[in-house]
Amino acid sequence: MSELTHTVEALLFVASEPLTPKELVELTDAAPERIERALGALADRHCEGRSGVVLERVAGGYGLRAARETAEVCSRLVNRPSAKGLSQAALETLAIVAYLQPVSRPEIARIRGVGADSAVGGLIERGLIAEAGRADTPGTPVVYRTTTAFLRVFGLGEGEDLPALSDFELTEADHQALRARLHLVADQRAGQA
């Protein structure tokens, strides 16, 4: 394959949308007929049954997509919840749910010192936490637990324990405050059982 064909292939790989031949000409400073030859070479190389990635003409341009035989496996990756991009509030909320589950929004809010509605909603949407019933407290709030997706995303096996809080690099004051808050909630929950 020529250097231009490699360049066109890389551009199609990193592009979030199909690229037209005109855009490829502008990006590479190559003549239109050279772009057409490069696209032809890529079509031969990336076709159904020959490659896991297929070059397709779509929306007036060209793009790379997963071949039919790899589409199902690729969809698992695409549909997998991501831990990337979680806000500090979401991470705090997720940690509280992970260590105290099942736990209600009011308990999460009490521990964090701020409302938890947005963070809980985002974690549910990502599939990292789910409803686990209702608490036996006034108002019977919904309680939440982590999901199998949480275990996969954070590399935990079924029944595998979370790291001990002592494994985290916290100042002694932070460690004591966190431990005290967790014990307080645990004691409150034990008193309700």
C-alpha cells in the first residue's frame, strides 16, 4: 500500500463521521484521482469476509465500520459503560454505594453533605448502579446497589471484595473522618434492622 493509502486509511479511522473524497483531497493535498485509487485499494483490503473492518460509502463519504462477523463483539465494547468521565460527585456517590450497599439517596446525601439525585441518576444511566428495593425507614426510600457492569468496569470478580479503605492514600484526618461517617451510617442501618 502506498503512503497516501495509509494516510487515507488513518484519516478514515480517526474520523468521527464519513469523509468525502473532496475532504480527503483537502486534508492530504493529493490529486482527486490519487484519492480515488487509494479508496479503491482500501476497498479491496477492507471488505466483508476479508477484514474485521470494512470500508463503506455512506452519507456521501467514506467510513470504516466493523465487518458483519465482528459487529456483535464490537457492540459489547461500544455499549459497555465507561468509568471515564465520571465527575467527582459521581465517583463519591459510587464509592458510597459500593461500600455501603444497599444505600438510599438520603443516606448518600447525608454522607456527602449535598444532594445526590443527579449523581445517582447518572450512575443508573451508565448501568453502574441499580435499584435494590426499598428501605424500611420512614418514606421507604429506594435503595441502590452496584451492578455486574460496575464489577466489569472496575475489574472486580463476582464476590471479590473492594479494596480496604486503608489501602487509599488519605491523610490521617481524612481517613478518620471517612471511617467515622461510614461507621455512623452502618450503625444507623444496623439499628433499623
